[in-house]
Amino acid sequence: MNDMTPVKATTPKDWETDQEVRWCPGCGDYAILKAVQRTMPEIGGTPENTVFISGIGCSSRFPYYMETYGFHTIHGRAPAVATGVKLANPDLDVWIITGDGDALSIGGNHTMHLLRRNLDCQIMLFNNEIYGLTKGQYSPTSRVGTNSPSTPYGSVDRPATPCAFALGSGARFVARGFDVSKNLPEVLKAAHAHRGAAFIEIFQNCIVYNKDVFEDFAAPKGADGHQLWLRNGEPMLFGSEKSGGTKGIALDNVGLTLKVVDVVDGDWQSAGVIVHDVTNRSLAHMLVEMPFGEFPMALGVLYDDPRPTFNDAVIAQNESASAGKAPDLGKLLAKGQTWTVAEGHPET
Amino acid sequence: MRPAYPPIVFLTLQCAANGIRRKGIKVAIKDGLERMATAFKDEQTSGHTPVQSDAVVVRFAGDSGDGMQLTGGQFTLSSALAGNDFATFPDFPAEIRAPIGTLFGVSAFQINFGSSAIDTAGDQPDVLIAMNPAALKTNVGSLREGGLIIADTGEFNQRNLDKAKYTSNPFEDGSLAKWQVLAFDISALTLEAVKPFGMGNKDALRCKNMWTLGLALWMFDRDRQPIIDWLNAKFAKNQILADANIAALNAGHAYGETAELAGPLKQYHVDAAPAPAGLYRTVTGAESISYGLVAGAQLAGLKMFFGGYPITPASAILHHLSRLKEYGITTFQAEDEIAAICSAIGASYAGQLGVTSSSGPGIALKGEAMGLAIMTELPLVIVNSQRGGPSTGLPTKTEQSDLYQAVYGRNGDAPMPVIAARSPVDCFDCAVEAVRIAVEYMTPVMLLTDGYIANAAEPWLVPDLEEYTPFPVEFLESVPEDGFKPYARDHKLKRPWVKPGTPGLLHRIGGIEKEVDTGHINYAPANHQAMTDIRSTKVNNVADSIPDQIVEQGAAGAKLAVVGWGSTYGPIKQAVRRKRAEGVDVVHIHIRHIWPMPKNMAELLKSFDKVIVPEMNTGQLKTILRDQFLVDAQPVNKVSGQPFTIAEIEAAIGSAL
């Protein structure tokens, strides 16, 4: 029976489960969950065709709170499980939920290869720069000097930059947002619209073990001077009178680096401000490496330039290799080097 | 049925001197003859003569200038030193130097060596080493079907193909399909090996035969030192030549070792024996498993997803399945062993048959994910082609030392069915059985083979697929009358399998302990007790679906049972057969279903006065039998990377009684 179910628009409520959410009160994960539940109806998602797959960590509890199919897997391995799910059923809309430890430490290998292969899915990396679920050890994205139970004298190793890692791994979509940002649904929509692996780093405030580490750019106060929201085809402008004047990002033609320039009277052209082009990979490399402080935090869609997906390629090859062949296992078994032993005779 | 495993007997030494003309060898033969006397004495003591001739026939063939006779002679020496019986057949052209590359310029040396009396040089080579197209052309016809060709592709250029009157390259036109082919650029590898000695190209290439001999020595696990000594003596006046030849010899040996070519290399000749009528083919364990998995997926009505990562000796399964896409198979070479199993679990979650395969070290890496499959109760087949361990161990040698890992090797109480194949042919039925259990009980299943089984080829009476009972999977597609519970259970304790994409049955699963029925996260003490019990009972219930343990030879109540599993089947069978022929009250039991065991096993084992368990490990099945049945199973162990000999098991039977 193929009864056509009339397409009914969902509401955010339709994406909520009956499970009690168990994150710490005030955790940034709540805001991200809400943003995702708000986004799903807007992208026309259907719960039964959506799968959330996570690893281990605070963020990885996420699937239990989404009224979709969900798989809470093991530490670091969500990309691998997701690969099997998507190859087995490419019609599913696959979302990977992971954290900085899950995706970049124990699961770094899988993250790299998922991006390299370009599996069609969304990867939401909740970056709180700490191991929350294990009570506060420093993580691969923790800043040098982070005091934690395992680094009582401060961490000494340099952190990874998730978006730079993603680009280096061959990602074709790289975006950034943060938990309480009103722009987060817009970033998620862009990620979903991208066919291929869409990597989204979401700065997430761990209020217990790493409180407010992103406040310097995420705090509402002075936000416009600290946040560069990138939009394709628009000049890279930030700041206002209040924050000390409108500024822009320009190219230092001598050093081949980015620089901050003042924009006077809105004349960004003569200041040399760059117009954002999401397909410019070189630019994306510079944006993900832009040091905060000297520069604003680059947010939004940093890079978006689709390429053929892994799942499409696998299925196309499965089909082309199968074309014109009638699978007959009996014949296959009887193929090759065979001989017949006659009744009542020893082997010939 | 013919023995599934070539019987191996204690060696008698009977040096046939034909083909050996060198002074240095005489010493070895003299030494060998002395040892032969000892061997004869042993044989008289043991009171029987070998009934079957088990041997390997190798033919070295190349251009007259390639030094094939020298190579063959040295190989013969190594056979003598290894205690083999042998006979040789040098076959060289009349011309001292026939024109290079021509058909009539081919020189060949054949040796038949084995573990029992050898009377001829062998009718059909099992292995043909062909140094150029002409050598292949003139010799391949006599190679036994399924035999192995080792060829130097460096010589397979258009000029040499023309000289050999090949109209197309035999490696590319499919004309060698009935043999196994290992073709690689021996010329280039030799040049590389002797580079440090600064010889001209022509002289350097003359070391090719020693490179080839090095590979052959590796293939048959021979000592290089006698050949090195001989080279040093031969080129005593030209140390560079000696060193270059030794370097080539070592390089060939190292190539075999590092390229992990053990696969098709060990070829045993087994005499024809009466066999049931029907269509036969040769099959290796890796092929047989691959076909069995395909058959299993068809019987279940599922598409298959195979996640693998290259590892010796398991890669062959990935290779075979990747060519069978038209059977609804997706193969995925993952970034590591963990991703291989996790992707298979993901595919099972999405409604396909997830399969992964590896060998010991890779299986260890998959352990945590097996726990996930157990916890989420998804079907999965894990094939373990065991090799010598621990750690990297002996990648190309066979061993049965992963039984503990299979049965006990996961965190938590993590029961999982385990079955073991006894031979290449048996792999087919075992793979079908693994798939059946996986889907009928919603559980991962481990299928054990070993390096020997995976790579060995044997004749196979092609099965009639109509004779296999289908076990079609029924996915849950709508809400049951009493509501949908992801961990509700049927009478076997199986939970429903729901494909994502199915409306109305949305649910979440994961590795955290589940609440009974609902599958929600639940850490409550009573719930964990209940779920642990359910997982254990469910796997034990598999015993309801498997046949009683049979006794291969003999019956319950004998004085001694020899209980084996896996690839020890051949030597145990032969040893028990011989002992029974002598009137000894001994039986052979071979276990396929290792976890859970057949229901009659306790009663059966307790009917014997004594039980011995020969294994290529330090006593792992022995432990399980003691643990499960409180029987006084006694270990008979061998961990040399080599299979048991029949005589070793006969001796064990003797000392047990």
C-alpha cells in the first residue's frame, strides 16, 4: 500500500521529544536545541526522514531530544556510523552532533575522512573548549594555559582551530555560529541547503567548566565591533559609531594577509573592503585563521562551494557496475574453473 | 568427502639425487641421509606408513640465461635441509644459450617435495615461477588448475610477448583465469636491491634468479643461510657479485614477508579421491565467505553493506565483495577498523545487512563498536580471519588464538554468538549461518576463520541454493496494536527492526543502558539487571535454532574424544581415522557453534572418559569447555604459526590413553 500522506507543515513543537532534557541549567546546548527545532520546519524537514547521529559528550545527548530517528553512538564515531546510514539510505537527512573532544580528539580521523569524502550531511560541532561530561578536563580546542583538573598548572599544547581543520580536510562548506546567536538558524539553513558535508562550528558556553570563554565576542555588549557576520556578495563590514566606527576587512597586498581598515562615510569601496565570496577557498583559509582580538570573529557562512558527494558517487558506481548484469548467485558460484564428477566415478 | 585439509605427516627423508650435481650439496645429502635413518626408525616405531602422498610441485621456468637450474638446484638443497622428501626434473634446452626470450630457449626446473614418500617429480606443478612470456607460454599448460603463477612482469614487454607468440598480454586478456596469478616486476625489484653495488644493468639483472629464489624460500619457510654460504663460496673471488646475489636473495625473501603474500602461496597437492557426483570448482576461504555472505543476504532479503579496512589475511573478502555490486552490495573501504565496523552498524540501523571483517589486531579495535551493536541489538556479521598474535604477531601465519577475544573480548557483559568455519568450503555455510543468526536474533555474530582457511583453496561441490531455507527479514512498518516499543520482544527475545524513514515509529537508540521495552535511557539498578539478563538469554536462545552436536567419527561413550574447532579439522580427522583403524576407542567432535554451544554438548562430552582439545593456541576452547560444562578437557597446543601434523595429534591421542 502506498497511501500518500498529505504533506503537513511541521512546527518546532513537532520536533520535541517527551524526554526530559538533562543538560545543566543555563547550558548553551539549550539554545542550540531550540535553534535546530525552529529551523527544521523552515527547511521543510520531515521527522521520519531525519536522523540525528551523535558521539559521546554533553552535546551528543542531543538526539534524545529531537523527535526524529536518532543514534547516540560511541565516542568519536558518529561520522562513521553516519556514513553507513547515508550510504544505506541516501534519502535520509543526516545530522551529526559532536563536540570538540568527540570530533577533533578521539574522532579526529573520522571527521577528517567524512569531510574529505564529502558525505552529504550536516556536522554540528559544539565547541565549548572543554570536556564537560567528564568534569572539566581541557580539550583540543582549549586555549594555552587552560586550568583544568588534568592541567592544574595550565595546558601547554596549542589548540586546534576547528574550521581550519575542516577546510584542511577538504570541506566544501564551513560555517560558524554561537549558541545564543539569533543568526544561528540562518547558518543551519545554509548548511542544510548545501549538498555535501556541511561543517558548522558552534561556540557553546559551558557554564559549569568553562564559563563565558566566548564572551569577548559573543556578549551582546560591543557585539557589532567583535563579530563579522559574513554574507555572500556583501562587503565585510563590522562595527558602528558606538563601537568606535565602521570598519572593514581588506587585503594587505604586500603581505598577502587580511587587515582591518576604517570605513569613512560608508565608502567601503575606496577603503578596499573585500566583498565576501563564499566560493573563494583562499579567502576562506584566511578567514578561519583570522586571530580574534586584532580582528573580529568571522561568523556565518565562511565557505560554500559544493562538489559531487560521496554518497552520490558510491551509488552511481554501484549502478554503473551493476548495469546490464543479471545477478544470479547460482551462476556465479558455478563460474570459473569447474569440473564435473560423474555418478559412480571417481573425480575426473 | 575428501579431506578438507591436506593431511600432513611426519617427515621421512629420502634424498633423490637427480638434479643435484653440485659438490656442496653432497654434504647436505649425506647429512640428510643420516637423518633419514632416524626418520625411518621413528616410522617403524610408530607402526604405520603414510597412506597419502602430500606434496608440492614447483616449477621454475625462465630463459636459459636466467639461471633456473641453479635456482632449482639451490631450492632442492633447501628442501633437503628442511627434511623434505623430493624428486626433481631439470628440463633445459639443448642450446647452451638459445636466443633470448624465445619459446625454445626456455629452461625449467621442477621439484616435487613433500611430507611423505615422493616417487616422481610430479605430473602437474602447483606453482609455476615464470621469468618471461616464453616461460609462461611453454609451461602454463601443465600447471594444475587453480595452481599459482608467479611471473616477472618486467619481462612482459611487447618485444618479449612477440617472441613468445602472444597476441595479447596474458595478464590482461583473461586467459590465465583458471590459475592464481601473482605478477609483479621482479626485474625492477632486483635492480633496486642490487643498486648499492654499482653493477651494470645487465649484470644486475642476472641476480633475478636469486631474488626469485629468496621469494621461494620465504614461501616455503626455508632457511636462507645455506644459500648465502653457497653464494659466498661460489663467488669467493668476487665479493661484489656474492654480495649482490645475497642482497637479491634477501630482497626477494623480504618482499614475500613485507608484501604479506602468504595468501595463495602455500600450495599442496592432494591426490584425487572418490567424491560425490556433481559440479565442482576450486574455492578459497575468502571467496567462500564472500559468496556465503551474498547468499545469506539474499536468503534474508536484504542488501548488504560491507565496511572493511585492509589487513592481512582478511582483505581478500573486501576485494571479492567489491566486485559483486550487482548483488546489492555496497563496499566501503573505511579510514580505519573502527570506522569499518561503525559504518556497518550504521548501515544495519538503516536497514541493510551490515558486515565487517578483519584479523586479530583489527578485531581488537572493533571491540567497543561490537558492544554498541550488542547494546542497540542490531544485526551485524563480523568476520575474523585469525592470524598469529599478539599485537602485529605473525600476519601471514595461521593461528586460532582469537577465541577468547571472540567469546569474552569486550567490556561489560557482552554476549555475542560465535561460529567457526573448519575449511574453505565450510566458510560458505558458516557465512550463511552467521547472517541467519544475526537477523533472526538482532545481534552481532562473529565468524571465525584463520589465515590458512582464508587463503587455502580446495575443491567445492557447487551448492544448490534451492536447498537453503530462506529466512526473510520482516521490518516493523506500522505501530503494533499494543503500541510501539523499540525494545519490545518476540518469543526469542528479538526486538523489532525499524528502518529510519518509517513514519510513526520514530525512536532513538544508543549505547547507554536502555529501559526494558521503551528503550529510553535508564540507569536504574533493577533495569540494568533485567536488560543484562535479557541480552544474555537472547544469545543463549540461539541454541534453540542450531542442530545438536554430531560426532564426526565414532559415537558417544568412547574412551577418548578429540574435540576441535576451525582449521584443525583436517589433521584431527586423519589422526582419529588412523587410530580408529588401529582399534583405538577414540572419536572426533568438531564444533561449529562455539557460542552458544549445541544443547546436547554437556551430555555428549560427559559420556567420554577423556577429552582432549587440540588447538593452535594455548588452550582457549579447552577453557570454554571447562567453564561451560565442568569437563576435564585436556589441552593439546601448538602455536608455531604452523598447522598441526597428523602425527602430532596421533601422538596426543596415544598419550591421552
